[in-house]
Amino acid sequence: MKIEVLLAIMNLKDEIEYRNLLKQDNITGKVVAINQVKEKGFNIENGDTRIFSYKEVGASNSRNKLVEKAEGDICIFADNDTVFVDNYEEIIKKEYEKNPEADIIIFFAENQNSNREKNKRIGNKKINNLNLMKIRTYEITMKKQTLDKIRNENLKFDTNFGPGGIFKKGEETIFISELLKMGMKIYSIDKKISTSRNEESTWFTGFNEKFLFDQGAIFYRIYHKWYKILIIQYLVRKYFLYRKNVSIKKAYKEMCAGAKKCKEMYG
């Protein structure tokens, strides 16, 4: 049973940089990477360490190409700042052996960036529409059979969401919500498999108007009928995050504007 890391990276110039990054991220097994570049990139297409370079932007574009190219028995998404624990492959394998009915297992990835929201530990439970908002892409693992179903159904990460998109976050939340609609069995296992380095985000600029605008869009995209209720509860529950930057009145206005924009796009 081979674990394959699906790695989204940017602007690597050559194989030496790629090999150094794999070492830095403690990736010891099978890996395929999508390298988004501004200029000419490079490819490696042989063996268990592959990389493909494209002149494009957008995290969701990278995720979709990774889904297309994935070959592992079990795959896990990762970013360039994801550092895996030493025994990540064994942790993942054992949990799939314990839970053979699982299509997808969500593990815990610790975030060390103090400027971001605190780590959202889901615990040991089945994922549903009430807790899917806590999931981050680099916590998602899935079996090859699950990937085959996703490819057969042509299900993709929404390229309007996530870094590089119109809305700068939420691509993984929307993706998981679509998987739930397909009837996928998704479990959360509270075991740490990686840490995100304390690096500057490519999209997060604080809990400001844009952050709230995008959050409103996510609520509409997933919960069409209930988005207004969710906006209100979010404004109350997360007041401590944005209060220094935005008034609650302005925050409500921005979230509703984001939902309206999403409605114009999707109906």
C-alpha cells in the first residue's frame, strides 16, 4: 500500500530545488507535484517522485491536476509549507486498515502561524455538513478507489474559490460538501500527520473586509437556503476575530455582498 503526497507548489526553478523542498517537508515516499510558474518550468515523469510545471495560477487548478495525475493507493494533499511527521505513512495506513469502509479520512495538521485562526481540531467523528467547515486541504487523505470515483464523476475543486480565485478561500470546504452529496463516507481521526511552517500566506491578509466577503460567498455556495442564518451566527461567534478591523455592521454588509456575488455567478 503506497501513500502518495499530492503537492501544490510554486516557482521552483529546477530539480535541485524540488529535491531540497521534499527533504525540508520530510516527504519520504511517493509524491507528485504541480509547480505553478511564471516562466519556463521543468518536469520529472519517472518513478515515485514526479513534478509537472504549468504557467497558471490558482490553488484549485493545482489540486485538480493533482487529482488527475494521482497514482497512490492512498493520497494526501499538501502545500509547499507542509512538514510531515516522521511516521506519517504508517499513521495513515493504520487508520485505513482500522476503517476499511472509509472513502476519505481527515487527519490533523497543526498550523504554526500565530496570525491565523487557531487550529480547528474536529476530533474522532464522522464528517457531516455541520463540521466540514473545519477541514483544511492538507488534512485530506483518500483511497485510490475514491479518486477513481471523483475522476469518473468529473468532480473538481471550484476554481473560483481558493488562492488565485475570485474568492480567496473555501475550495476544500466546497469540495468536501460535494463529496458528501455523492454519499462518500468521510471520517476525522484526531492524529497529527503534519505541521504548517510559519510562513507568509499567499492569500490571507487578515480578518478584514475581503476575508468576510469571501466567507459570505462560501456560505451561499454550500448552503443556499440557510446562508443568511449562517452569516448572522458567524458574525456573533467569530466577533473576536474581526472586531479590531471591521465593525459588525460593516462585516454583515461585506458577507452579504459576498453571498450576492456568488448568487450572481451560480444562481
